[in-house]
Amino acid sequence: MTEIISTRIPEEIAEALREIEEEEKADRATVVRKLLANAIQQWKMQKALRLYREGKATLWRAARMAGVTLREMMELAAKEGIQFQYTKKDLEEDIAAALRV
């Protein structure tokens, strides 16, 4: 199922969209869908990293929230300079999650 979204955008964003449409040889709807999907994925990753940094999520849970592998989340956390936090509880959670897979 799809939903229609209508919004006003500043001229500079419209110009950037036209540039992307031309470069990608795609129509506006396709370009906007791709950009929106990428922005949502980025938002999920930033949220997951923030929760991990604050100790409110394990690395495994943050990876699941962001829709990436544990290894990818470890790399993202390292890039962001987030200290590796791993407790006994985290280990137990990760083992339980791995056994479910």
C-alpha cells in the first residue's frame, strides 16, 4: 500500500531535485522516494548510535534498530568515536539473539 504526501519545498531544494533527476535519469517521484528512504535509514542509524552511546541499547539491539549487521554497527560506532560498552548482560542478550537466528 502506498500513501501520497504533498509538501512545499524551497526553490533551492527543487533545483537540487532537478539536478538529481537529470543525473540519475529518473522521475521526481522516484528520486524523492529514494532520498526519503535514505534519510529515514540515516535517522534510524543516528538514533541507534545515540541510544547505544547513552547506554540505553546494547550494540546488538542498536544494530537491529538501524537495520544493519552487528559488525556494521561496530564499525559505525567506532567511526563516531563511541567507546565500546559490553557488559555480561549484553553478552547474554547477544548469545540469546544469535541462538534465535
